[in-house]
Amino acid sequence: MTQSALSRAIARLEADLGTMLFSRGPDGVFLNEAGGLFRRRVGRFLIQIDEAVARVAERRPKSAPPGSLAAKISAAHARCLLAIWREGSFRAAARSLGISEPSLHRPAREIEQLLGRPLYRRTAAGLAVNDAGGEFARRLALAIGEIRSGAEETGRSVEHRTSLRLGILALAPRTILARASTCLLERDRAHGIEVVEGPYARLANELNQGSIDLIYGALRTPPPHPDMIEESLFADPYIIVCRKGHPLLGPGSRSPAALARYDWIFPDRGLPRRIVLDDCLKRWDQSRVVQFETSCLATIRALLATSNRISILSRWHIALDGHRELAGVDGLAIDHRPRVVGLTRRENWLPTPFQAAFLDEMRIAAASMCAAP
């Protein structure tokens, strides 16, 4: 590049970010504080691109060095591959990008030839990414996330201020999240938090792909992906729950035999709660006739509140989140592996200052809860 072309590129970048990256004076041009922050993110971006290329092209005995290959990957290559990966097929990707399929095929095939390895396979829906293509696209997405984080750390533009995407599991106590979020957002009104609820498998996949930043809820030690790190916040065991005024809450001893008179509301098969409940009923030698099977918490609460049915939920979900119509059955513990609620993140994730502040507020809120009588 010529010096004038480089200057124009820097000016466009600063305009996009809405802030200056360099201090300009009689002694020259130097990175300022914002420029130093953005340089760190660009460095991480380039390292991850090189690692992505090295991983996908590693079976090529005479492949060029990853850095030289990475430099040849254009924005069009990345945009098309990511669209195919996210949309599931060439046809859907072309539609999402607003281009024709032939226009998509050229950059998609160019990046495949560049890496020297097949990235696509034929499915019932048409051409889609194969395992190598999916892994390369995932790593590209994580790398691009560094640029987004750098834009948020240094930029002044409103569009860069969606600052944290949090995946939350069904039984994670919302009161903890509400306290942490309120404390943080009251003093920092320039940022935002997006909360996405879903089953663990889906959220773990989104975390692995960089679509969300954190998962809040019960930990799954070990996590399903090797680059996931879990941080425990508090123990949250399962308890038996019923409606207020239920006969089980009256005077008298609590025993498994007393439970046999009531019908259970079963969680969906495969969920940790369902596994625990099935094991308990087997150990207690009780019938497992399934009339209601659901993981919809609103449905569970309605069924419990309007009948003598019983179910299992987490202790703090009931105690903290204020379901006044429900109560836990004391004196009858459920035997199961320790259940711990915490945060799950990617190993190489570098949080922005706002994201780091959110982590601190979650730790403070959880510690306050555990210290409460």
C-alpha cells in the first residue's frame, strides 16, 4: 500500500469506530489508548485466523504457512462461508445474503481451493458445510467476534453497544441475574444485555460458535466441548415441590412411602431432573406411571398449584424466584450428584470491561444469596 492509501484506510476505520486510534503531532503518529486496545483485539483476530487455517489445512503435506494462506482470505470468502454454515445450505445462504447461488459458489469454492481441503458435502437440502468446513467457519466466527469486542471497547457508535449475550437455563435463579444486571446497568447505561433462554445442548453449541458469551445455570462437569471453562457460584440441589397447603406439608413424618399417594409431574426424558427422579422412584420401589411429562416451568407451576401432584425443581428456583403458590417439602432429601449453578464460558474468551464487570456482579450477587439466612 502507498502511504496515502494507508492513511485513507485508517481514516475509514476511525470513522467506522467513531473514535481516533492515533495521536498525531509534530513528532509523528502514535497509537493512543483506544488504538492500543483495538490493536490487542486485531492481534487476537489474526492469531485465531492463522489457527483456523492451520487446523483445516494441517493435512496438506506441502501447504503454505498458515499466515500466507490467511492473508488471502477475503471478506467475501468469510461472509459466504459463514452464511452457508449458519443457514445450512448454499441455497439458503444465497437467499440470506441477497445474491444468486452462482454468485455464492465462486467465493465458496475459492476458499476451498485456497485451503486445499473439501469444505462442503451434499445433503438432502443441497450443499452444506462438512465437519472441516463447519470447524473452520466456527473459528472464523470467533475471530470476527474479537473485532466486534474491539469496536465496543474503543468505539463511540451506538450500534456497537449490544455488549453481552447471555444464555440462561430454565432452573437458573432469575433473582441473581436481576440483581447483578440492575446494579451494573444502573451505573452504565451505554451498554445492553441480551438474555437467551434454551436447553443446555443448544446453548452450549451457541457458546462454542460464539453466538453467545456466557451460559448461566447448572454446570455439566465436564462440559461438552474441550475449550469450555466452568465457574461455580453456589450449590442448588433438587427438592420435592408441591402447592401451598398440600397434605405433605402438614404434621407428620416425611418418607418415600408418603409420596406414593401422589402423582408426579415428570420432566422430559434425558434431562438431569428426569434422570434423578427416575433413579429415586426405582430406589423407592414406586410406580413410574407418566401422566404429565413437560419441562415447561409455567405448565409445571400451574399443574402443581391446582392439584396434589408433586414434582422436583431446584431449591433456589423456588426459594429465590418468588413462586408463592409453591413450597418445598422439607425433611425428605433427594439423593443425587451435587448440583452446582455457575457460569460457563470459552477458554480463550477475553471479556470486555463491561462483560468483566457483569461477571463480578454475578459473583457478588451469588455470594450475597449464599450468605443470607
